[in-house]
Amino acid sequence: MSDNFKDARILIVEDEPQINRLIELVLISGGYYKIQKAFDGLGALEIIKKDKPDLILLDVMLPELDGFSLCKMIKSDSALKSIQIIMLTARKMEEDVLKGFENGAIDYISKPFSNNILLARIKAHLENNGIKNTAKTYENIVLDNAKKTVKINDDRIDLTNFEFKLLDTFMSNIGIVFSRSQLLQYLRGDDGFEISERAIDVQIVNLRRKLGDFGDNIETVRGIGYKLREKN
């Protein structure tokens, strides 16, 4: 089984700093690296609306907005309802477990929990949801690896295979600088023919043009190569 699911963006929502940090370390030990943290419900909601994580580890007892209410809000929003939510809480009452499921949670883990069980549950849910094939988003750009499509504001953009791979590489590594030789190594030999380093510049120019106003987000790093600008 591929480990592509470890590219998943996971949000930890836990108001106790020590527990929040512990969960983060458990995720890191399991190979996850796209991790964000929130310490109250409203702060979590702001992150969710901005970055739309793939999975949320959500505590029930939170300041500002409790976990049940936050879960219900997420699942009531058509743009967010695909996010998977695992409730993490010390509450073990059956009615609380049922309430979590009724509000849209996919799982419920009581604290204290086994690190291995937590990682196993996360892995199972991400694999079952096919996280490796879900769409990537950046600003108003949506890239779907499964369908090999790119859309901007729901309008489909026709890219060559090279351009698609370049955009996929940038969107999977926002803010990371790639040299021309690195991009060349990634693309060389595709479709049975060679590409020169000079051709990388041409591909970038074409990709920027097709992305229209969003093309400027692919930045030239003088003397090195290119990167996709980090979101504001």
C-alpha cells in the first residue's frame, strides 16, 4: 500500500497545550507532516475555512465553540462536509458517543488513548476515503489527480501532461523551491522523449499563461528555479 495518504492535511483541535503537542508528536512519529493545530473551536473554524484539512482530530470540550457544535457546522457546509472528523475526548458516556456520530463524526476515541491505535484509526479512515486521489486546492485552483483535471473557479483548464505534472508538483509542495534540474529529473522521459532544461522554462511560461491571473503565483527564484508562492 502506498504511503501517499501521509500527505493528508490533519488539524488537531485540543485546548490543552500539552495534549495538543503530544498528539502532534504522535502524528509526526507516524510519518504525517502536514499538521496544523488549534486550541479553541472558533480558531479551528477559521483554519478549516481557509485551508480545508482532510481530517480533524477534534476534542469535545473546547472554549468558544464546543466540538459537537463545530462538527455539526462542518458537516452542514457543502464545501466542508467531505472532511473526516475523529472525536477525541475523555467523555465515555454512550449518549456522547452517539451525539458525535449524529453530528457527522466518523470515529470516536477516548482519552487516554494508545498511540498505535490512534495512528491505525487515522490510517484506516484516510485509506478508506482514498485520500491519495482527492483533489488538491490552491486559491481557486482545483487539481484532481484521479480525473487528471484542473479547474479554476469551476472552469476547466486544458493542460498538457507536462504542465499538469508541474502544477501537481508545485501544489504538493507549496513554498518549496525546485531547481530546473530537479524539475527536469521529474519530467524527463515522459511520453518517450527527452526534455531539456531550457524546455522547463518554456513549460513554466505556458503554464503561467494558462493559469491566467493565478500564473504569477509560480515565482521565479533567481539563480535557482521556481516555486509556488505560499498562501497569505
